[in-house]
Amino acid sequence: MSPAGERIARPFTAAWRVVESAVFAGYLPSAVFAVADEHETLATRQLGPTGEEGAVRADSIFLLASVTKPIVATGILQLVERGDLLLHEPVANNWPEFAMNGKAYFERQLSKAEKLQ
């Protein structure tokens, strides 16, 4: 196991147990769990239905829906932190296609005060 793999082995195993128990309890139908750094995937595990059609693999695609909101919010706030984006500027300043939909502001998007259309 690589040094990076050794570094994540214990936390990965503990986190996997939480995911695994949620699948076994029926809270999740299946799961794929992965840990990666900027260079490589360090570990993966998958659990779910077996069989040709319903098998879950490490490269299975899942519908994330609302789970993407905190990921996008984190990315926006990282851009703000680096000085590449201002929360109080219109989205269209950075994404010109939004100019036709009126003024949407990043800060209002993050607070759910208005819908991004």
C-alpha cells in the first residue's frame, strides 16, 4: 500500500462502515465510496444489488441531484477566497449566457433567495 493509501486506510474504513450499515439497514439501495487525492484514486469500495443488470461497480453512475449544491457552493466560495469572484456581482459577469435571464447574484444563489435559471 502506498504511503498515501496507508494515511487514509483507517478513516476510510471507519467511513465505509457507516455507508455499509446504511445499505444493510435499507436507507440506501447501494453505494460506491471512493477516496482520491489530486493524483490518483486511493481506495474504492462498492456495495449493492448483484447480478448482471443491477450490479454496482466502482465506475457506476449515480444521480446526485441536490447533493451537488454544497459542492458548487464550496467551489464558488473557494473562488471568492482566491479573489477570482465577488459574491455581490451578477452571475452573467462570469457566465455571459445568464445575461438574458436578468440579474442573478452569486450571494443570492447561495442563500436560495432566487433560482438560477
